[in-house]
Amino acid sequence: QRQLVESGGGLVHTGGSLRLSCAASGLTLDYYAIGWFRQAPGKEREAISCITTSSISADYADSVKGRFTISRDSTKNTVYLQMNDLRPEDTAVYYCARAPRNHCLAWRSEARYDYWGPGTQVTVSG
């Protein structure tokens, strides 16, 4: 079964850190850009980061720039999102998604992604 699965979410205090993982099974992430999105209650899903193949470059939403870092490990077929200095407004369900291309152009558009994980909950208490 081809799927992405996120893990690493949880409850953390303001200023804390979490590292999310996006693991793939039945499909490779190696030749594809990977994006991270999040959706807070009552809000639309928001694109927060994208990484190209071979980690050549990465993009971030202004809301997370300087606090979040995306990375990938091809040996583990996994992409990570290191989240530092977490704030209550970071509370959301976080999703990873695979784009069938190797770059992050138009990375904020959900239509460019073909596989999505079910999401992992991140809750930041004030």
C-alpha cells in the first residue's frame, strides 16, 4: 500500500520543540519534492514548507520561517520538520505530501501533490 504517515506530534508548552517525521511506504520520496501543511481548527489548510530533491533548497511560510526546519533522509525514505520556539498559534494538524516533481515551484498549491498522509496533531499550550 502506497502511503505517507506522519508521526511525532503531541502536546508541548510554548517555546518547546517537536520533530515531525513523514515516512513513506510503498513509494519513494527520493525524486520528489515534499511539502508540509497544517490545518488549525476552523481554518483553511496552510502550506508551511517544501523541500526539493537532494535537499537542494527549501521554502518556508513567513509564519514559521526561522523557527521550523525541513530536512530529508533518503536512506530512511523520510522527511522531517523540526519545529522550535512553538507558539499556541502553531496548534494544528500537520500533514506531509509528495509532489510528483523535484522542485518547489508553486509549492503552496495543494493541487500539485499526489500523496498525502493522514496528519498528526500538534498542540501548543500557552
